[in-house]
Amino acid sequence: MNYEYIIYQSLPSKDILNSIQNLHRTIFGSSDDLIKKMTAKPKLLMITTMEDDKVIGYKIGYELEQHKFYSWLGGVDPAYRNLGIASVLMEKQHQYLKQNSYNIVQTKTMNKWRNMLILNIKNGFDVIETYTDEKGRHKIILEKNLLD
């Protein structure tokens, strides 16, 4: 299939936001004030994968420090998985980050999201730390040097 990838450097239209929120709810079970949280993030970057007018994948992140970016959220519609969409979203995000003077990209995941953990490791991320959050969930912090 031929999908369209769109990069947003701020919040997209309400229709796109609602589509992302619905997809997020499908993947993660809730949307947890997603749009409100997005508005509070510095230098927000969103990339969507579109099939016609439908959001079938997304990747959202924001600046942590001047040259360090946090890849925060992402997902692909279950009906479109295993087609390489998540890999292309990551590739496009990293291209954008390199072009905009970021040296490091960081992300967090959990063991239950094994496909994302494996994708990150396959794409040059290193596990730098693990911790247990306030809800008792084990988290894995990964980083990638974009200058390598």
C-alpha cells in the first residue's frame, strides 16, 4: 500500500487529533486526557500515517533539552500491523530530529510492549536504565545517539 506520512510541528486539525485519540484508545485502552497533555509539551512533534483520510499510525514526541528529544507515544492500528509502518514512523522522526539539531532521542517502554522494545533495540537504541514507577510498573528507558 501507499501511505502518506505527515509531520506536524504543532497540534493538527481537530479531526486529526480526534482520530489520533481514538486510535490511542484502541491501542492502549484509554486516552487519559491525551490532547490536554499534548498541549503542555515543549516543541511537540507529531507524525501520522494516513490511508486516505484515516489515521492508521502515529508517533508523538517533544523536546526534553536543547539537543535531546523524547519519543513519547506511538502506535499502529491493529489491522495495519506488521507492514513496517512503525519502522517508517521511527525513521521519519529520526530524520526530522537530525535535521533539527537533536543528538539524542530517548524513549520508555515496558516488557508488555515487546514489539516496541524489539523495534527500538533493532534501530540502535540502548537500554540505559530501568525503574519501577509509582503504580508498580517496570519501565525501561532507552536512548539512541543520532550522531552515530
